[in-house]
Amino acid sequence: MCLNKVRVAVNGYGVIGKRVADAVALQEDMALAGVADVVHDYRLQVAAQRGFAIHAATFEAEGTMRAAGLPLAGNLAELLAKADVVVDCTPKKVAAINKEVYAAAGVKSIFHGGESHALTGHSFVAQANYASAIGRESTRVVSCNTTSIVRTLGALRTAGLLKRARGTLIRRASDPWEAHAEGIINTLVPEKAIPSHQGPDARTVIPDLDVVTIAVKASHNSSHLHTWWVELTRPATRDEVLAAFRAAPRIAFVRSSDGLVALNSTVELMADLGRPRGDMWEVALWEDVLAVDGDQAYYTYQVFNQAIVIPETIDAIRALGGIESDPSASIARTDAALGLRHDFIHDRD
Ligand SMILES: NC(=O)C1=CN([C@@H]2O[C@H](COP(=O)(O)OP(=O)(O)OC[C@H]3O[C@@H](n4cnc5c(N)ncnc54)[C@H](OP(=O)(O)O)[C@@H]3O)[C@@H](O)[C@H]2O)C=CC1
Ligand SMILES: O=C(OP(=O)(O)O)[C@H](O)COP(=O)(O)O
């Protein structure tokens, strides 16, 4: 570590990588060593404008990036030489090949939800298992959907209320930047396997969760929506269930009565709040769409997939870097630096 700051490299400057780079730059205990990628279009040109040190991730990319006029600071090996931790944000299945490269360079590595649990043997959601990641060589920040599942079911579990949960995930078809290249129009596409992979994936973080998920791809690109039916350990009141969610980090209540009636409403709200890229890092849980009937609870929330894993990634860097042993302290530090809220409209604190 350098002057007690963890030096962080980001490999893959796409939807997740560019947000990780910005978030790292905001942390007082981290320094962004640079970013690497293989593309030379507007995405990396903007990174150059932001003053980030840009590296070519492959030999082939070096020539095309130079030819496009990108100010290259070096190759991937040179980036790794000035980093303590690398966050791999390359596309699914590319990342796995990189693991040995990182290990050989003596750099700790963080992967994302497109990779398997087996790649690192540890899957990360800060509020659930930060402590077991401290000092590890690598971990995997689970996907956006799985992160939301662990945050919300973890909240009910911490309150002693969770028996079993069944959820339906209505997934966005593509990310906005690539909507021209792939997408679904005027239909819904059920995922072929039940359970969909997110429920089992949540068990890589909390092994004893009784959870089943079904997923459907829909023809929008803004974010995901989950509906849940949860059997509680005992009859409870609506207020008790709300209190369990309120006590957990990174869950923000939204209300239809505030005009927040759909996925696009919160997307608009984030823009109005001046959030970078309109990002929502919190799970947005509809307070007035939550019902409890004896030992059965029903609720709905939104997962802004492009940003929800960013706070977790920052905490994972702190855990692997070994600079913070208290999970709550890391979560608080991350959330303050990024500006997470418990409620976007009303003062809940
Ligand atoms: N998108 C999302 O909402 C979420 C994604 N994730 C996970 O995050 C990870 C990254 O996904 P995402 O950000 O969406 O991916 P993107 O496709 O948006 O970005 C990946 C970037 O890495 C580049 N790249 C391709 N090959 C290499 C390589 N060999 N070395 C370096 N860079 C390379 C890509 O270039 P090119 O475009 O040419 O391929 C692209 O610029 C995945 O594991 C994904 O599952 C997790 C939560 C949410
Ligand atoms: O939206 C995502 O990726 P995608 O490009 O596979 O749709 C997030 O990584 C969530 O993926 P998940 O559906 O595996 O939880």
C-alpha cells in the first residue's frame, strides 16, 4: 500500500468499470492507479478527458488505441505493477482468464457477477460477509440482482423474520448504451431454468437461505424489478417488516404516493437529484406496496443494475486491501463518499 491508500486498477472500462473508477477516485483511502480496456471509441476518449491513466489491456489493442490518439500510459502489466488491487470489469467469461495474470503480478483481484463463485471461492455482499473477505487474495462481487436479494432477505434474516422466500425477477433486456445492438421488443422472454441462477447465487453469500427465483426478460432497458412472497418465522406486523428493512444499509424506501409509480419514475428522480449518470446505488423498495398477512409478507423493489454493485465493490477493495476491519465502518465510509440515502424524498434518519 502507498501512504495507507490502496492503489486500485480497473480492467474493463464499461458499464461497471467506469463507475468503479469514479467511485474509487472519490475515496480518501484509495488511489486510482489507472484503467485498462481494449476499445478506443468515445468510451475511452472520455476516460482520457477525465485524466485517468489509460492502459491497453491486450497487445492487439495497444496499436488501435494509439492509432486513435489515446494517450496510453502503458500496457496491463505496467498498470498492475502500480496497483495493490485490480477490479476486473471485463465482460462475462473474459475475466476468468485474467485471474492467473493478476496472481502472477502479485495483485489482489475482484471479479463481478458474470463470473462463477468457483473462480474465487468467495462471493461478496458487504453487509453479509465483509469480515470473511478481509485479507483474501480475491473475491467476486455478486451480480446486481443477487446483491439486492442478499441485502433485502439479509435484512429480514437479521431481524429473525425470514423463513423462506420466493421471488419473480423482471429483468431489463439490455443496458441503455447497447440498446441498438440487442433488445427485446413487445414481448417477454422467460428464462429457461427454474430456479433462475440468482437465488442459488445468493446462497454463495448466505448459505442457508431458503430462496427460489424465477426470471423473465422484458422489453425495457432501465433496470430490474423484483416481486417477493416471503414466509416469515412468525406472524408479524407490517411495521415490523418495514423496520427490518429500515435497519439495513443500502435499502431506500420509495412511495407511489410521491409519484414514484414505476421504474422510469425513480430513474427520473435520480436525474433530478443530480446523481452521477442518474445512478441509484440503493435498492428502491416500495413502502406503500408492501403487505403483511400473518406470517406472509409481499413486497416489490427496483434494482438499478448499472450502479447497485458499486458500493459493494468499494467495500470489497477495503476488505481485500486490509485497511478496514469493521464492516459497518467501511459501509458508512463508502456510502458517505458516494452519497447514498435511506429515503430520497422524506427525512427518515
Ligand atoms: N451491466 C450491468 O448492469 C452489470 C454487470 N455486472 C457484471 O460486471 C461485469 C462487467 O459487465 P459490464 O460492465 O456490463 O460490461 P461492458 O461490456 O459494459 O464493459 C466491459 C468492457 O471491457 C472491455 N473488454 C473486452 N475484452 C476485454 C479484455 N480482454 N480486457 C480488458 N477489457 C476488455 C469491453 O470492450 P468490448 O465492448 O469491445 O467488449 C468493454 O469496454 C460482468 O461480469 C457483468 O456480469 C454486474 C452487475 C450489473
Ligand atoms: O444485468 C446484469 O447482467 P446481464 O448483462 O447478464 O443482464 C447484471 O449483471 C445482473 O445479472 P443477473 O441477472 O445475473 O443477476
